[in-house]
Amino acid sequence: MVFDVGETLVDETRIFARWADRLGVPHMAFFGTIGGVIASGGTLTDAFGLVVPGFDLAAESARWRAEDPGGEREHFGERDLYPDVRPAFDTMRRAGLSLVIAGNQPPEAGPALAAMDLGVDGIGISDDWGVSKPDPAFFDRVLKLADAARPGIGADEILYVGDRVDNDVLPARAAGMRAALLRRGLYGYRHAATPEARRADTVADDLHQLADWAAERT
């Protein structure tokens, strides 16, 4: 079982609320703009660009870091962990499953996840790897990380769990892995309603449902 991070394990609500505050936009307006852009096929970057024309995420992140080096900014911590993560992980481990985390995240995410002590067998971070989803090379790294946890594992024995069809389900399936789609977060509900969601081996509302589904197949 390999898990994405944002909106799979970590609730990003507070992160986007801090961005709204930084950009001087009411929270509801900011979230509504993001939702509308995603529904029309756009990206988070497109949504930021609607709020601030010409927005440069990397440059603004660097300015924010320089102005508030000790602040939360785009980071997450224990309080952002979805409440189903720890109990569902316990259920999965009791079922004999190996658990790994691998997602598109900045370097700070690795230590933050490690500090949570989630009992996983490995953590992979895109910025540390130098490659991000949906690049096939990312899923090559996922396979290596899973193999380190359970030597000899094949791609078809891996279930990649995420909240997006484009970044998670489709590239995981293209890599020969199985895939689960979670219906939560900015993307999850929308993507679960698309025809491409049928490519997922299962669509779950939360990690408890996923744990039960996986336990029945071990």
C-alpha cells in the first residue's frame, strides 16, 4: 500500500487558508475559485493566477520563506493529519500489509511525516527524488521504495492510493500498479465523478473503507 500525501493523509485546508490570508482573499472566495478552476479542467496554479495575475508560485514561496522563516507557511503537522489515518493504518498492518508514503511534496515534508511516527516502511518525497507525478520515473522510484520494504515485490502487488485521477490513478495503472481513488479534498470528489475513475481498482470515501477493502483481498 503506497499513499499519496496531500488530501490522502494530510488535510490541506489550513495550508490553503494561509495562502488566502497571504494573498488577501477571503477564504470562501479562494476555495470557490480553486474549485471552479478544477471543475473546468484547470490546475491549482491557474487558480492562483486568477486571484493574482502573473502569480509565480516558486517566487512567492521564496518571499514567504524569507519573510517568515519560522512560520507554518505551506507546511503541515500532526494536527493536519486526517483522523482516519492512524486507526486505518493499524488495521492494514494487522492484515499483513506493508505501508509506504510517496507523494509530490517539498523536502520539508519528509521530516514532518517521519516525526508523526506513522509506522510506515518508507517515505518518498518528489523534491528529494528530483521527479514528480505523473512522470513515470516517479512510479519507478515508488517500486524501488516498495521493494526495499518487501523485497521481490512486483508492480502488480502495489496499490497506489491518491485523491486524483490524473496524478495518481492513471499513471499508477500505466506503471503496472493497482490504484485506489479517495473521494476527499479539492480534487477527490470531482475526479471520482469522471469516467476515468473507473480505471481505479476501488473508489473509497475514507481510509477505513479502503482498509476493509484491502483486508478482504489479503
